[in-house]
Amino acid sequence: MLRPFALALLAASAFFATLLALPVHADNGAPAWMHSAAVAALPQYDDKTNAVILYSDELIAVQSDGKIRRTVRVAIKILRPAGRSLGKHRFAYDPDTKIISLHGWTIPAQGKDYEVKEKDMPDEGYIPFESGELVTDVRTKNLDLPAADPGNVVGYELVQDWRPYIFQDMWGVQRQIPVREAHYALQLPPSWEYKAVWANHLDVVPSTSNGLYSWSLSDVPAVRWEPEMPPWHGVAARMVVTILPPGSSNSGFESWAKMGSWYSELTRGRRDVTPDIHAKVVALTASLNSPLAKMQALAGYLQKDVRYLAMELGIGGYQPHPASFVYSHHFGDCKDKATLLSAMLADVGIDSYYVIINADRGAVDASTPPAVGNFNHAILAIKIPEGIADAALPAFTVHPKFGRLLFFDPTDTLTPFGYLRGDLQSNYGMLVIPDGGELVHLPQLPPAKGGTRRTAKLALDPQGNLTGDFVEIRTGDSATGQRYRQHAVTKSEDRVKPLESLVSDSLGSFVFTKASISNLDDTSQPFGYSYSVVARNYAKTAGNLLLVRPGVVGSYASGILERKEPRQYPIEIDSPAQYSDAFDITLPPGYEVDDLPAPVDIDNKFASYHSKTELRGNMLHYDRVYEVKQLTIAMDQMEDFRKFNRIVAGDERSTAVLKPSASAQGPTNH
């Protein structure tokens, strides 16, 4: 993780942590600005609004020596019990972002105000082990506002001194709750300038007075969670402010080229090859003749032998460690692993370039302004040598200057070299090149490069019980997801549980009689499941008829739009994929087909679905192919997407009707 993103998350009041101690109450009154906000008239909010930010104010005061003082005031009214968590805040700081003062207050609906003094605010180290950080100099000061109950108003005032590595700030005006009134002010010394760019919002013109630039907004709606919505940065309104000192190269980023130049300078000399690194490259590649084989060997080493751990102190939140450090310690974060792989590739004559990216597709698009805070991950773009077929390394684009560039994430331990996991596909990242940087659109793989191919030989008995054998071949994210699930299993007897979870989506009652896994650790090969099942009463009776669902396993229909509330945001699909099923079901003795489901053929820009059930001798044969072609479903496609999924759901529920055969019923008397 890149530090700017982590600090932004911690500092934003939309993110709260569980704290340990309840602060002492005091009789000191809340300031006048909080009381003014507390008595202001409010619009009518619906019953899903747990709280509202009554007042938010940020003042960014820039001094001529480059030091910045940030003053933040926030008042929140709690409307419902679920809003109580908004009384808990974590404020991140490090040696370059010192907290000068912090005060908190509660204004109850009745009674005296409470004040939380700084001595009652726990100070804790911030060690996010879940994201792999081993060492960090980030700490947090924790504020727990008392009586954060419905009807009460809580608030705080933070003063923080900041000496930035980059003269850039981001005003995140939109939150997960509505904002009644929001203000942002920028105070600049004489001759300093700024550039403001809005994302997910129309431009707002500031008022100006003697070097003070002020923006104001009112009644900003909440960003409410929806399933499969774009990430926060992709939907929330914000303003990126670039500060421009006079005659200085140390400024914010006016363009991707300048941002790329800054990162290129930051990484200068970090990819130097030492004798130890060269010796390791020789050991890994000496017996290999082709450039492709050498690339695969070096990438595999970074994926499997260099552990993901982060040490981010000071500028280390942005700057990778030297390749020699990463190699000697056998660990590093995303930018460290990219650095070592780039150095090793250079040692065999293959060029590569950093790509700074957000790990969640949809956070950045072609209109996003250049800012480090938009990104949280680093990968590589590798120049593909001549003579390697396109099909061998499908995750590539053709750059007008550098030719074919393969995008690869050495942090991703289970995605094969040459491929990208779904959330990086069709994403945007900053390509860092020798003369600067540029925003590039990463490739989207063909659907056939990922998905599941499932076949089955099954038999139905006269009582409606189904038995038989399944084989699944998984590639792309479909394979990677199952490998991660299986690697999380600690007991061999639990290996079948991920498979049970998959099959239970389609079969209500079943038992496995055997099951096995293939290619769990060999990511160069498709991952596989083979299993045999007994499903009691699979076919349903209707008089003397049997109703059989030909699509035995596999559920592809999405009910994401079957909600009362209208959709507000686009839908982000996991990855392009192709899912195919071919099932043969032997008919029970004494039965024949009376009716078959109609074939289905639908093809849209975002997906296609084709299914057919037919009789082949004494077997029902079911074929279907579902293909995901588009990763973002735009708002103007929602109705088509809803109709598509309803058709798929109908086909998945459709049944073949079996009746007793004439021979089984005996001769007919006339």
C-alpha cells in the first residue's frame, strides 16, 4: 500500500475505529460554531439516514517556508442509534503531520455540554497487520465523544501541522452520511498559486480575498452503499488542490507527466543490480534459452520467494526500498517487489516500467486528476521481447512508443505470469517512463481466458434421485479464487468445504461420495475439481410425471437489481469470463421425454447467454455458455442488464418433463 492512501483513509471522518476507554466528562461548553450548527434548521431525512454532518470546515494555511497548518472543524448530529459509531474517530499522524491540538465536545439535547480533553484521548501505534505492514511511523490519536446518542450533536476541532512531500491536498466533501454545510479555504502566501480540479462533481468557483480562496457547498447527499458499486474514489465528490510555489520544482502535480517525473526521480538508482542479485538471476535463468522462460522464472521467484511485508517510514510511504535491500531481506511491499523484479529483468536485457495504480477498478478513470492519493498499489509494465506470441502473454497493450507492454503484479502470488486479476483489468494506472508519466488504460483479457468449464455424466432413477460425476476446469480469476480458498484451509478434511459451498448454490440436498483437486499449486495449469454426488429427490413429482432441471450445477443469474431502491451507481463486474456447462442425464427406466425447455439465445454488449436442452438417445443433454464481456455496467444499461438476468434466472429454473413410457404403462385395451 502507498502511504498517502492509507493516511487519507485514517484522517477521513467517514472511517471510525473501536476505542478502549471512555473519556472523562467535563462541564466546559462547546464552542459557538458548534452551537450555531446545532440549532440550524435541517431538511427532512429518510429513515435510513443515521446521522448528518451539520457543519464541516477546513482551512489550509500555507506558509512561505512550505509548512502547512490544517484546521478542521466538524459537527455531527446523531439521528438514529446506528449513528452512535460517529462519535468515535481516529486521527492519523506521523513526524511530518504533527497534531498541534485536538478538542472534542458533545451537545446533548438536554443538559450541559461535555468536553473531551486531549489527555483523555489514547495515543496508539497504527500497525495494520492485515495489509502486511511490518513497520510504520504512523500513529493515531483516538477521540471517543460521550453520549453520541440520537438527538445529540458531537464535534471536534483538529489543528495539524503538515510539511508535505507533495504540495497537494484533497477535499473529500462527500461522505457516507449527508452534509448540510461544508467549507474549504486555502490561504496562500504572496506569489503562490493553485490549481483546483473536481472529480465526480461540477466545478465550484471559489470566492477570493487577499490570498484566501474559499469554497462552500450545502446539502451534499450521502454516498450510500450498493452491491458491486465502484469504489469510494470512483463515486464520491472531491476536489484535488495542487499548490504551486513560485519558481520551485517542489510543487503539486499539474499533469501526469509531472507526477511521473516526480516518481521517476524518487526511484532513481533503486533498481541497480548488485553482484548478489546478478548471481541469483544467473542461477534462475542460466539453463533457460528463451526470454519468455526467463521472464517466467524471475516473476515466479518474486511471487513465491519474496514475502509481502511493508516498512514505511517517512518518504518510504512513497519510495521503494533499493532492490538490494529487498533481495537481501526477502520481503517488501508492492513497490519493493516491483523494484526487485524490474532490476532482475534488466539484468537479462528486458526493460520494465513502474505502474502506479488503484487496486480497485473504478477508482480512477480518464477524467481523474493526477494525485498520489488516488492510488494505493504498484505493479510493472514489462516490454515484451520480439518473437513472443501475443497468446503467451495476453495481459498486454501496444504502446505507441514502447510497443507491447505486459502488465504484471508481482504481489499477486497465484495469478500466472502473463495474466492480470480482474480488478486490475480495464483499470487506469500511471505509467512511469523516463521522460515523465502518462495515464494508461490497462488491458481487458478475452472472456475465454478465465472462467469454468464444467462437464457431468449423471443418471436419474425412478424415485427422482440423481447420481453422477462432475469435472470442473477453472482458469483466470475463477481458478485464483478457488486456490486462495483452498490455501486458507488448515485441515485436509475441510478441503471439500469450498466445493460444498459452490455446489450448494444449485443443489439443496446432496452428499459427495468422492472429491479431488488438481493443480492446486501449479498456477501454470488450470485448477480442477472432480467430484461425485448423490442428490436425493432431485427430480420433483407431479402426478405420474417427473420434473427435471437440466442445469444441474452452476448459478449465473444476478439479482443485484431486484431491489426496491433505484440504482444510483454503475455496477463493477469481477472479471471477464466464460462459463460453460455440458451435462448428460440418463433417463430413469420406464420414462420418456414429454416436454423440453425452450432454447435461450441472448447477446448484449455486456454479456451473452446460450442454452439448449435436447434428447440424445436415452439421455437429456444440456449445453450452455455464459460469457461476461463488459466489466462496468453503465447506468443507461441497467434495464437491459435486469432483463438479461431475469431471462438467465428463468432458464436456470426451467425443467424438462418426463412421463412414463408407453411400454412401462403396458398395453392399452380398446
